[in-house]
Amino acid sequence: GAGVSQSPSNKVTEKGKDVELRCDPISGHTALYWYRQSLGQGLEFLIYFQGNSAPDKSGLPSDRFSAERTGGSVSTLTIQRTQQEDSAVYLCASSPIQGSHEQYFGPGTRLTVT
Amino acid sequence: KQEVTQIPAALSVPEGENLVLNCSFTDSAIYNLQWFRQDPGKGLTSLLLIQSSQREQTSGRLNASLDKSSGRSTLYIAASQPGDSATYLCAEMNYGGATNKLIFGTGTLLAVQP
């Protein structure tokens, strides 16, 4: 079956612009995660969605970052007024809520802020 | 604060060698530990997941072990091949939290020389 997909694969934007990154999880997976991978910080957790529960936003680095998940499926990560330090690879993962909670990752979106 | 450390940061071996990658973690309430592979410019591919109740998992030439008491996991790769060249990441999931986020190590960059 289809894995986790993300779009766009690459995004170059000017400082100060807003960007939206999209994630399509594996069908039937109720849990969805966003992570960020940057040169100086490694891989870090951003936000977690589980079913209809309130999301865990504890990893979002600033209030310029927000995310939503519509209909328990597709998720969008929005970064407002982008800064150069936002340049990173943004990875999305999904997992089933039962069992091992193994996370399956998408290919990522490489964001470059100029 | 939960921390995950991987040693060595980089490793170069000739083709055919057996090798061990190390991962250590500070979290005593670990739920599971996942090993991933990341190729340049790509997302994460899950290799093995070990539940906290297990001691090891095997898949083909890969064997991962988990020792909760010492806070260590190892990934053993037998008869290495040039195609094994990639960055290997371990990540632990904490038990008991509402969020099943992964805490990632810093990675080991493996180069297998033909």
C-alpha cells in the first residue's frame, strides 16, 4: 500500500513569507507526527495528532508555527513570516495507535529560506 | 531530560566486515526503540523496532538488541555491503506519556568501501 507522502519535496521561499507543508499519512493510521531535521539540531519533535484529541504542540519552536489535521487524515504545517533559521527538512510520520506504535516516515520537505 | 547518544559519529569499513553501531539512552521508562536508516536527501526507513519487553530483533543481516538496565541498544550488521552506506539513527519512545514522540540520537554515518 501507499506510504506517507509529503508535498512539496522542496520549497525555496524568501524571508518573511508564509509557507504550507502537506502530509498524507498511511490510510488508517490515527497518529500523525511532525519532526524537523536541521544541521545543528538533529531530528526534533514538533507536534503530534491523535484522533480527535487535542494535539500536543509542545515541540513547536515559536508561535509562527502551527499545524492542523483535517478529517483525521491530511495534515498541514504552516510557518508564518519565515526566518532563515527555519531552513530544515520537515518530516511527517504516522503510526497505528494499537500495537507497537511503529512510526513510518515520509520523504520530507526540504525548506530553504533565503 | 531524555537524551539519546550514538557512537561512533562516523564509521568506515571495508566490504564484508561485520560491524556494531551503538545507541545509549537515559530514559528508564522506555516503551520501544526503533532503528532507522537515512540515505542522503531522503526520509527515514524503519529497520527494526524492539519493544521494551524484548531483548532483540532480527531482519536479514541486521540484528538489534536492547538492554534497558544499562540503557543501551546495538545494531549489528553482518557481512556489510556498499549498499549499506547511509546514516543510521536510533530513536526511543517514552512509556506513559500521552504523546508517543520519538527522541532521536545524533546518528552514525556509515561508509562501506567496496
